[in-house]
Amino acid sequence: MSLPVHLNHVMMTHRCPQCRVGLARSGLWFRSIRAYHCAPCGAVVPMGYVEKVALFALHAPGKKNPA
Ligand SMILES: [Zn+2]
């Protein structure tokens, strides 16, 4: 499974595994990073391929918005 290009401009929310605070960015932003720094708790949140596939699947059309 790959990351669908048509979701590049969809706003996605990824929850920090440490503090559960959601970070909202575009699909393109999540696609281009390998990790991000969570401002609320200071954790470095890794965004590997598995995490990206799960995030994109969550925001695919037809799925309920988790936010
Ligand atoms: Zn956090």
C-alpha cells in the first residue's frame, strides 16, 4: 500500500503517542517528514512508513474524521 497522492492537500491530525495532543498538517507535510517535534510535551514523534500509511488511511474519503 502506498500513500495516495490525492490526499496531499487533506488536513490530517496525528496524535502524539506521549501526550495525545493532535497535530494538524496537510498530507503533503506528513509525507515529507520522518519525525516531528511535539511542542506541548517536547517528544520527538517518529513518522515512519507504517505510521504514515495508518494516518493516510484514517483520512481517506469515506472514513469518519477522527477529529
Ligand atoms: Zn506530545
